[in-house]
Amino acid sequence: MRSTFHTLEIGKRGVAAHQLSLATTGHNITNANTPGFSRQATRLVAARPIDYPGLHNNSKLPNQMGMGVEAESVYRIRDFLLDIEYRNQNTVQSSWKVQQETLRNIEGIFNEPSDNSIAKNLSEFWNSWQLLSKNPGNSDLSARTLVQQKAISLTETFGHISSQLKVLESNLTERINVKVSEANNYIQQVSDLTTMIKRIEGLGDHANDLRDKRDLLVDQLSGLGNVTVTETAADYQVSFGGTMVVDNMVSTPITVGDTGGLTNGEIKGYVDSRDIHVANYRKQLDIIANTIATGPVEVTLPAGSILPQGVTIPGAQMDPANPRRLLADAKHTVNGLNGLHALGYNLQSPAQSGIPFFTTKDGSATITADNIVLHSSIKDDVKNIGVSMRTELRTQPNGSQAEVALQGNGDMALLIAGLSERVYSFTQPGSVTNSATINGYVQSVVAQLGNESDHAMKMVENSELLTGHADNLRKSVSSVSLDEEMANMIKFQHAYSASARVMTTMDEMLDKLINGTGVVGR
């Protein structure tokens, strides 16, 4: 016959199993707002039955007796595939957020349109030459001073924007270093947790909470760069940008040189922001400054102009009486404002020509936005601005003849003012357009910056939607529902009470058996 204590054991097992289930439910409820926590559940299974005791197998009696319930394990509810999807989307979103932030900073640096922008300074610079053409003489130098000041303002604007872009570039480099250190911190923590998990699970337990912490760290690492997790029964490996950084309990820190394998993430976003966006707009700024100063452009020199010594124009009609004097208008290609200004004469006596209007502050041969400055002789004396294209011989106090600029002639100022309407060829690699006016090229650069910033903003919005959708899918599987947990708590409470009632009932039966048997007739 079956043991008297058999049913008591079943009740005891039911109490223990549902007590553990209640503890698991309580653990879920208290961690409902814990980041990265995955809800857990107790896996209840029927205990292994035992054969019915007896000497012979009797078909009229059951061959096996149930032994109640057992809590096989406490496991976490998580979908590995949804983790992969979330991390991929999180990596993309992080990259675009960084790029959007950088492009907004570049927009703020260019500050278009505003009173301090390049376009505004260029417009005022060209207008100052237009005013100078109307008052080129020696009696009033205010128009020349205006040209001087507008030129200084223009070069300072170029220098300021270029220096701000350099500061932004330096900040991005610093952020890359910081994010690499942050990634290494995550990598080390993942490796340490893997060591702990393997030690615990090697004893047959389930390290659910430690696994949640490790997955949360991997989620955070995915914001810095693309990660790949490979997990089998024996191995746990994490790759960051194609580089194996965690191999079971061994971690390998990354360096800035290892970022080349990244396809997305904050680090990739900072690298692209520095090496693509900032570098591109520094280059565009250099193209604008260099083209203004030395970019080849065709102009029409008016008839009657006196060419400086040594300057010849192929095919031009020259005055036989004065081989330097043009008889008719002549088209001539000059190297930007510098080349054109070199054909004009200043107010010195004798008149001088060949002075470049812009030069470099560091003495280098190539003019850039960072080094462009007004020529020192013009900065020191506005009379050195070449405005006239005609000269005359004038007797000096010592009786000698000197060639001086013809007072009242402002042809050079008109030609320079007209450069604002001239179409330049932009053949430098990376130019936003092949041909345009200077002002038109500036507008094209600003328009490109606006389009890239708008595109980055839209990509951030799209990636946020996709990341949010992936995260919601994960949460629908793994997050804690308080309503569901409260329902489970009631269910397990009733089961616990019922199991305890089984034990109480058996206790009463045993009490009757032990204390009530054999008392008849006493």
C-alpha cells in the first residue's frame, strides 16, 4: 500500500514550488523600473513519479504514483533576435545623432544669413569698391579707407570661421578618445561579468540578473559602435567594429586605430563628423578665399588703359606711340583679385603697380581661409590701393619727370567691383559646383550645409522610430507587466494555500491515525 506520508510530501513540495514562484513574482515587481531587467519565471514541472509499492504488479492498481510538483529552474524571458535588431538600430541612431549635432554646430559657425556672415561681408566688400570708383582721387581718402576696412573685416571673418572649425575638429578628436575609453570600460565590465556568469552557471545555477547586466552593457556598447554577440553553450564572444573584444573571460581593449572597422555608432559618427563634414567645409572655405584672391577669371580691360611694365596681352591692340596703352577693349585672364589689382596704379609718386591685394600671414604660397590677410603695405597706407588704370607724366619739384596715376580714374575699382558678377571655374576636387560667381558659390556651400543638416535630422527621426519600435518589441517580451505579475501573485498564493491545506488535512488524518487508533473499548 502507499505510504501514509506520501500525500504529505506532495503538499510540502507544492508549498516549496509555489513559494519560489511567489518570490520570483516579487522579484519582478520590485524590478519593474530597473533598466535592462528581464522578467523571470519559475519553470514548474511534475516531479518524477515512483512505482507503486508491492510484490506483484496488479493491473487493478496504478503502477506509478505522482510525487507532486518541482521548481525545475528560474529563467529569464528574453528574445535574442530582438536584442540584435535593437542594437543594430541603436548603432545607426547614435551615429546620425552625432552627425546632426556636428552639422548644426557648423551651421552656427557659418551663421548664414547674418551681419557677420561671409555673404554679408563679401557684399559690403564689393560695394566698397563700387563707391571707391566714384571717388578715386587724392583729395578724399574715405572711400579708400572703407575698402581697406571691409577687406580686413572679410579676412577676419574667414579667419574666425576657419579657427572655429579647427576648434570643432579638435573637440571631435577629444570626444573620439573619450568614447574609445568608454567603450573599453564597457568591454572590461562585460568580460568581468562573463567570468562571474561562467563560475555561477558552472555549478548548475542560472545567473539571470548578471546576464541582464551584461546585456545592458552590450546595449550601451552598441551605441558607441556596431557590435556582434556570438553565444553558444561553451562560448561567449563580442566583436566591436569587426574586432574581437571579448572572448569568454578574456577582454581586448580597442584603440583609436581600431575604429576603421566601425560602420555606425557614436565613435563612427564623430570620426565622420571630423574627417568628412568639418574637413569638407574647411576645404570649401579655403576654396572661396583662394578663388577670391587668386582664382583665374576673365575681365575686359578698357581702352586707354596703361599696362604696367612687362605686362603683355596677346592679340590686344596697342598704341604705336605708347606700346603700353590699349587702343581698344581687351579681354584678359587674371589670377583673381590679386592679379587684377596688380594691373592698377596707386597714389604714390611715382605710381606703383604689381602689388597683390591679399597675401598670407604665415608667408606660405597658398592662400587659405586661415591665413588670408590684407597686404601689409595697403593696411599701412590706403594710398597703396591700386584704383587707376591710367597714368600721366608729371614734373617733380626737383625737375624730373615721374609717371603718376591719373587723378579721377577709377577703372580698376570698377573692374574689381565687377568681379562679384564674374563666373569663376572651380576645378578643385570636392567643389560643390564647377562654375559660379563667388557669391553664388558661397550660397551653394550654405545650401549644401542646410541640405546635409536637414537630411541628418530626418535620418535621426527615422532611426528613432525604428529603434523605438525594436525596443518596444523587446519590452513586449521581456519587460515586467504589473497587471500580469499581480495576477500571477494571486494564482501562486492560492496554489500555495491549497498545498498548505493538503498538508493540514494530512496532519489531521495522521493525528487521528496515531492518537485515535486502538482506543475502542477503553
